[in-house]
Amino acid sequence: MLHFPRLTSRSAVFVAVAIISAVTFASAQSAKLGSPAVGQSLDQQIVDPQIAAALRQISAQRIQASIEMLVSFGTRLTISAQDPAAVASGKGVGAAREWIKSEFDRYSKDCGGCLEVKTDSFTEEPTERIPKATQITNVYAVLRGSDPANAKRILLVTGHYDSRNSDTSDVNGDAPGANDDGSGTAVSLECARVLSKLKFPATIIFLTVAGEEQGLNGSSHFAKMAKTEGWDLQAVLNNDIVGGDKSAEQDHSVVRVFSEGVPAAATEQDLRRIRGLGGESDSGSRQVARYIAEVGRTYGAGVKPVLVFRLDRYLRGGDHYSFNQQGFSAVRFTEFREDFHHQHQNVRTENGIEYGDTLKFVDYDYVAHVARLNAATLASLAAAPAPPANVHLLAKDLENDSTLTWDASPGGLATEYEVLWRETSSPEWEHAQKFGNVTRATLKLSKDNVIFAVRAVDGAGHCSLPVVPVPER
Ligand SMILES: [Zn+2]
């Protein structure tokens, strides 16, 4: 699991090799499954030149400037000062909040006011890590979808702008939070700067939250708002600790993508179906993770996503979980190897060990690669049709063929549909077969042996998230 081949380049030679290996792979697979060879092997999507050009605009220098500015606020602890005097002095969480807002405003000015810059502000009552009632403010920018029939669909990227040192109640001591989570905040900002120059049918939200270190308070409030207001939030990308800490054992060629297996919000009925059909690895969040892997291969973001089939790091948590709890698909990006001397620590040197989350340990090129992977995912999904609805696998009669039905992708962007499948033991989708602009497909493959999904594709090759069918008897 520790060593992965570097990203492949999209050369003609590669394509030729890919086609040859696709054929070999398909026959090897079909031999294993005892079914005739059908479909194409699935590896990459079609490159959209506009998205590729936008990714080239992502700048390690701009990201560095953002993280340096965030560190300059001294501490961004959620319960640190945020009164006008503190904001004016440039110290504390309030000053950070105002700066983030001014950055979004600046990007919006550059695109003729294309971003709606907003805050989600609320009072958190005292909790274990919040000694007195405290105002918490999430800052976000909305790039509204250009197509009224698709603008309701939302893709979201987030990072937390609050920080902490060794003591979660130290409101004055430095808590630079360069990596945790200046890096993730910078990813949201840089995605906003670059993607706001493009237009997408669906809506993208660039979010920065506070309160993460006090108990996921900001993301929890935001996710509940999205749920209460009935948002069609289709994917949440949480970036937390994506600075590529320069410790000796760091692997700068990969980034981890964590995704829940059994959804936090699964109902009893969902759980029965998951147990009965082997659906433990097919949550919406996991489909987002697989989509990220495919997009990473398509656009060669400079860093390879490594899918970790687990909600988060062992016994630890983050803001994506707030969204999972409300039933949304959400994943977490984190550097490959964290250095715990550089997280949640007062800045100091002890026995020759440097502690503290300072700028010197952040690799800005790495953060830029992670930002490219995020931007490519957001752009691909925002350009794509809505996923097909009501996807069913017909199970009335016992037969070795498999028939899937679905409702057309809402919003009118789809020109064809693709059935994906993989062996039950495979981590990623392996094969795809296109079926034109139809709502039913029969494959010479047994539903007993593989897991299916259906996705919608538009004329330019943009692919929706895949939807795993439910049985229809
Ligand atoms: Zn964090």
C-alpha cells in the first residue's frame, strides 16, 4: 500500500498501451467471471481543455502568500479575540475572518462580481472547549451555476481557518496553523480564484470554516443549514493538513483521500440492503473518492490520490464528518504522513526537536498539486450532467444477464449513459459500457459477480457521479 507508480502521462504511446492492456485486462476479468468480454476498461475521463488551462493557473506562490497571511494573525483560535480593536490590530480569529472575506471579494471583483461572498455566523453556547458563548463565523463564496436547470446542484470545497496550539483554551499564544489548516484554507481560496474565471452549469461553493479544533462547530452548523434548506449538495471535499510536511519520510507524490464506507446517516433499511448485497464499499462518499482517483489520472494533478477506505485517520475526525452525518457525500484530503511535532503544539525547540505548525515545514508546490486535484474534481463535476435518478437493477426473475433501468438525468445535459462495473473485491470501477441516450440497459454479466453503477455523460465527455442501483423485484 505504500508504493504507487507515478502518474502516467497522456501520450499517444500511453493511449495505445492503455488500449492494448484494456483488451487484455477485460479478457482476464471476463475469464475470472466466466462471462463474455464486454465493455471498455475504465481509467481516465476525457480532458476538458478549459479545465486543464484553469489548473495551470493554480500558483504555489499565491498559495504561499495566503498561508503566510493566515500565519500572520498570530492565533486563529476560535475563542480568540474578534472585536473591532482586535480585527484592526491584525491579530486573532476575527482578523483572519475579515481577511478571507476580503480575498473572496477581490476574486469576485476580478470576475465582474461572479462570486456571492457570504458569511454563516452563529453563537455557539458553552461546551467543553468553548468556555463562554462565542460567535463562530464560516466564510464562503458561491459561484452560481450558469444553467438554471442545473444551478441547484452544488459541489463544495472546504478547509478550516481556525488554529490551536498545545492548549485549546490559550487565546493569546501563537498558533500558526500553517499546515493545519492554513493549507486547506489556501486550497479553498485558490480554487475560488481560478475557477471563478470559468462558467459551469452547476454551482460551486468555496468554504472556510471555524471551530474545527473546538469540536467541528463551524462545519456542523453549515452542514445542518444545507440539510435544513434542502440543498442538493452532491460532493464535499474537505482539505485538512495538506501542507506536505517536509519530514524525512514524507511521500510528496501522493495525498490520502479518506471516505466513509457504511454511511453515517444510513437508515435501518439502508443497513439491511448494505448487509444483504455487499454494499459496504459503495457509499456516496466512496463514489466521490473513486471519482477523484479517475480525475487525478485524467488531469495528472501532480499528486496521486491514494484512497483510504476509512472515515478518517484512526480514531480521529474532521469537518467532512459533519456533512456525512447530515447524509451528504464528503471526503477528506490529508498529506501522506503527518508529523505530530508540527500539529497542535506550542512553537518551541526541545531536546533538538522543533515543535510547532510553522511555515518552514510547508511544501507550497505540494499544496498547489492538491489544489489542482480539488479544482479538477470540482470543475469536472460542475460541468457534468446530474447523475441519473432512480437507478434499479431488475431482480424479479433469476437470470444470468443483468438489466438496469433509470430515470433520465435531470437538467437535460446528458447525451448518453454509461454502465460501470467492477468485481466485488475491487476498489475502483474497472469497466464501462456506453448505452446512448436510453434509460435501460442489459449486460451479459451476472449481477451475482459484479457491482454495477450508472452515470450520465454529456457531449463533451463530462461524467456525472455514478449511482449504484437498488434492487427492483
Ligand atoms: Zn485540522
